[in-house]
Amino acid sequence: MLVLKPDECRVLGVLIEKAQSTPQQYPLTLNALVSGCNQKNNRLPVVEWDEERVYDAIDTLRAKRLVNEVNLTGSRVPKFKHNARETLSVDTPQLVILAELLLRGPQTLGELRTNASRMHPLESLDVVQSTLQTLMAPQRTEPLVQELPPPPGSRAKLFVQLICPGLHAIPSMSPDEAGHAEPRHAAQAADPSLIERVTRLEAENERLRSAIAALADSAGLPNPLG
């Protein structure tokens, strides 16, 4: 079974995300990929990586046939693209859900629909459920996703990726905490319109950051956003 390291998961997740959400800026330069790994929205945990660390992950992902380096006409620097669709045998809805689980960890059905839809439209919860079923299907040589029981204090099941076990902690609450705090998933489900507004703002911020990074790269300047 294909097993990835945490750094590889972040880099692969970013490549998938940018290919879907900002295709005009894809494939990514090393500088843009570092910015994508270090961005503060849509990431758990937030990190501060340098180029060497990101390139090390790229190098091992290439050995696993998940990333290719490309040299485009007119570009002064190499760029990188993912091969996850082919190597993992997934379609686009499966791909974006997997990327979301790699970038932010275990999530409920509703969270996955809201968060992954910024990369590709997921029209309903039924579509998300069907997509997850194909990722968990026993006929797959290597199931990529597992369903987990609801954490204490919640009625919503969670879904977690399997290609890097232990990448994210499983959300949980102690019985004492459950008596004094509203569960995270229940609180989010209480106001889906707020989630949608925040998601739109995050996506807009991400597009602006990618555009700034691309402009800096084309001018041969360091990314002003770090």
C-alpha cells in the first residue's frame, strides 16, 4: 500500500488544490509551492517551511510517481505538477475530497462538501457520500479513506484519509468537556451560511495570494507574502 510522510501529504495536497482552484497559476514553481504549504487558511496545522524542506518532499514524491517536474516554454524556473489522479486511480471528486483530508484532517460529510467544493463542485451530500464510498470500497486494492464513529458529543461521523496514518489527530471531547461546550461540528452545522461565506472569503484570499506569488515569480522577486 502507498504510504506517505506528513511533509509529502502537505505538498501533494497543495498541488492538487492549486491545480483545481487556480489552474491559471499551475503547475507551481518551488516558490509558489512553499507559499501554498505555509498559507494560514485551509491548513491544519499551519507551518513555516523553507524551500529545502519542500523540495525534499517533492523529491520523494517523484520517486513515488506522484509528482513530475516540468519545464515550460518561456519559464525561467522549473515547475511541478501532481500525478495523483493516475497513480491513485481517482476521478476529480475523489481527488478533491482526498486533498481536503490531507490538508485539514478528519471531517464530517457536511464539512467535506463545503470545504472541497472550493476546488470542484459537489452538488449535494449524496454526491459526497457516494464519492466517499468509492474511496472506501473494498474492491479497491488500497482503500484511501476510512469512516470513523462520531466523536463524543457529536452525532456526525468523521472521515479520514489512510495514506498517512496519524497525520492529524482525531477530534474528540472528554465527557466533562461535552457537558460544557458545544461540539465543534454541531456548532458549524448550526449556521451553514456562515461557513459558506467564510469559505468564499478563504478561496478569494487564496486566489489573491497565488496571483501575487506568480507576479513576484515572473518578475524574479521574492514572494512579498513569504
